[in-house]
Amino acid sequence: MACLSLGFLQQLLIWLVIAAAIIAIIKLAVPALTNLIGLPWVGQIVMIICWAIVAIMVIYFIFALLGCLVGSGPPFRLR
């Protein structure tokens, strides 16, 4: 699959939508988890992990684009 082709963009968007959905579900579950356990710092730890995942996704996306620019191809393929 060529870099910046429609197939590459399709795979990238699917990956981003799945990651965003997982993070949204976790963000919905954090208040319930905090109320159930009674420890507010547990919810804060989960949110820090979510932001770390987002940062890793952004770094991965930047390096995917840099890989296309250099010519080594996209570093991931979901199919």
C-alpha cells in the first residue's frame, strides 16, 4: 500500500476511530469506577494512562508520516 494513498488513509482513520472509541468508553467508566472504589486517585491514574495512549498514538502517526516522507512506507497495516 502506497503512502498517503486512499488505502493508507482509510486504515489510519479506522485505527484512530477505534482508539478514540476505546478512550471515550474509559472516560465514561472512570467516574463509576471512582464511586465504586471510593478512591479518587484511581480515576486520575486511569486518565493519565488514557492521555499517555493518546500521546503514543500522535507520536506513531507522526512517525508514520515521516516514514512516508522518507520512503520506507507506513509502519502499520491492520488487515
